[in-house]
Amino acid sequence: EGEPYTLARVDGARVAGLTPQQPQQREAGIPPHWFNYITVTSADETAERAKELGGTVHAVPFDVMEQGRMAVMADPTGTMFGIWEPRGSIGAERVNEPGTLTWNDLATNDVDAASEFYSGLFGWSVEKLDTGDAPPYWSISHEGGAGGRNGGMRELTPDEEGVPPNWAAYFAVESVDEALAKAQELGGSTLFGPLDVPTGKFAAIHDPQRAAFSVVESEFDE
């Protein structure tokens, strides 16, 4: 009897979800956006730990039917994200293949504060990469590095004045160029790119409602 929730699937497997934006978000001028969830063992314990580390819990842990338990919070810089304690559903059932999530980037105004918070909360390892003349970039690994890289951090740039710290979702595609052309056909627009990087190519897109996301063409982890 609640608000409708739409599951996005690839070959029958859940890969993402769509939900109507809350009225208070629209009234506040918040644009449509992708929202990132991080899997945890206990939503309640993680929420308490987040507060100890300087985060803010905006929605205390609650059950989502029999599927899982979640909470919504912000890191000390104000970046919003969700946590998910899986029960009936793990969330995304497929990743790292065309049409599914493959990477998450944090754009922040304080890399040191964000690194300390997420490392303390999730045990992530944050490493500054050698980017040469390019803007600095930090990789995120989980399980102390043993679990592989699953995201990165970058500093908000001067031309992003007014943009709040945020997490950005990256979806895998077979061809960035073809994805940009298809997005254009479907009413979307290219924000920037395509850009070549050592691991492949990526670009950022606005969907017709102006929700931003990125697509990446690369060799993906299994």
C-alpha cells in the first residue's frame, strides 16, 4: 500500500531500482538522482558507528518488508548514502557486466575527512594513485584491499561551485560511443566525454529528467 517501487533487471536478475522522488526533495530543489547503497552486516550497528565517526543518520534503521533493513545517512562532509542489511534480497544480483553497476565515485570537498570516515565505518582502504598531470584521484578497496577496488574519490573542482559532495554511479557498457548515441536517441544528453583513461573509456550522461550517471567501457572484474 506504499509508494510504488520498480525493479530494473538484466536477464531477470535485479540490478537497480526506481522510486518516485519525495515531495520534500522536489520542494527543496533537489534534482532526480541515483542513490548509492552499501551492504553491511548490521544496519543498526553501522548507524551507531557512523554517528561515532561524525556522520549524521537521517533515517534510522528500518525494515523493508522481508527483503532487508536499511538506513540513510551522511558522512561528515554532507554526502548522502544508504546502507543495506540483506535478508531476503542482497540488492544488485549482477554487477560488472554491460547494463549493471560497476563503479562508484565520491566527489568531495575533504578527501582526508571522507577517507577517515569510510575507512573507520566499512574498513575500506583508500590509496592515492599516480595520475601524473591529471587531477588527483584516490582508489577505494574493500576487505583491506583483498576484495579488490570498487570505487574512488576525487576532489570537487572549482567549476563545480555549488555542487554538494556526492556519490556517482557508473554502469558498464560494451561501447561508450554507442551508449552516448543511444542516450541521445532516448532523450538524454552528454555531460562530458568520452574520455580515455588507462583502464578504458568513460563518459557522463544526463537522462531526460536530468539525473546524472556515468558509463564505462573496460575490462571488468568477474
